[in-house]
Amino acid sequence: MSEAFVTRLDGPSPEREIAHDLVRRALPVAPVLVLIGAIGWGVGGALSAGYAVFLVLVNFLLAAALLTWSARISLALMMGAALVGYVLRLGLIFAAVVLVKDAGWVKLWPLGLSLIVTHVGLLFWETRYVSASLAFPGLRPAPISAPSGS
């Protein structure tokens, strides 16, 4: 049992790879959310949706950075960082929303909807690309296409 407190992970960090892939996949979709916010709530809706997408992407990158950093120290610290980091990141999102909720450009409906849809949507979308195998931790390798024969 005490080995978990001192065992550390060296090597590639799949969590960082997955977070960067999430961000890469979110960038083409972000303008669509901003456009929906603009159509429904005007400029304030567009800015609110953009702010929400930014918060979600920072949240995923922060989670990956925290797990990558803690795994290099010990697995026990990584487990604690996952739990405590989740609560802290929720608190940061809450604080980021509370700080701007009374600003003139903020529309709460598109902000809240964009936060929820972007978080959940990206996580579901990413499940198609994540490998659930110890042979390929992180992203699933691209399929090898068979050469076409004549």
C-alpha cells in the first residue's frame, strides 16, 4: 500500500495530450456557439458564449496540467490532485462567473448554457478518440489504411 505514495509516473502524459486534443476540437465549434449566442441574445450573448468556451478550455487545460505535474511526484498526489483539483476548478469557474455576472455585456442564459453544453459536449465527443487501452494510453492511434491493390 505504501508504494502508491512514492510511485511516480515518468514518460508521456496522456492527460495533456487529451486536453490539447479537446482544445483543438473545440476551436472550430466555438464560433458556432458564439453565433448562436449572438442570434439569441445579441452582442452580449455572443460575448457570454465566447467567455464560457474560454472558461471551459482553460478548465480542461488546468486539469491536465495539474494531473501531469502531480503524477511526476507520486500517484497518491495525483489522486488527491484529481479530487481537490476538481473542486478547486469548479470554484474557479463559479468565481469567474460571479465576477462578471453584473457586467453590462454578460447574458446569463447563453453563458450558463454554453458552459454546460461545451463541457458535456466536448467530453462526449472526445470519447470517440480516447483509447481505453493500456497499450495506447491517451488518444487512440489513427487506423492504418490497407494499401489498395490492383
